[in-house]
Amino acid sequence: MGKKLFVGNLSFNLSEESLEQFFSEVGKVESVKIVKDQRSGRSKGFGFVEMSSEEEAANAISDLNNRNLEGRNISVAEAKPQAPRDDRGGGRFDRGPR
């Protein structure tokens, strides 16, 4: 099973293909996702890369963290599990039950 990594400080112009190529230097990449704003479609400057093994993920963290990619020193770390979302659909401005 693969290991998901968080990648931060990405250039807003970076493509998923370029990110995949960069990470393929240290191992087999299973998937790449650059997070984008839903309204504008613009990159939010971070994303996720899934490596095919724990060992390759560890290599990516040690070899690629703080390396320059398109003019920015990226941060690479183990991705934390996503926190459960509030199922009420209120978001941060929710004032409670209606």
C-alpha cells in the first residue's frame, strides 16, 4: 500500500505532471493532486503525492524536502489523515442549529 505525502510551498504555475516527474526521481509515484480553489481553479500552493511504498515515501521526505522546484523551496512531509467534516454543511460561519 502507498504512502501519502503533503507537499507545500508549490509554485502556483506548477503542473501535476511536473510534480510527478520531480517525485519520480526518488521512487514510483502512485498519484499526484495539486489542490485548487473551487471558484477560480487556481492552485492553492499545496498538494499531495502518493508514493508506492513506505520506503520511497521516506526517501522523498529526506531527499526532496526543502529542495528548489520552479523557484520555491518545497516542503515534503507525511500527510495527516483528513479531519472529519461537519455533516451539517454550515462551514466556518455556521451559527448553530436553525
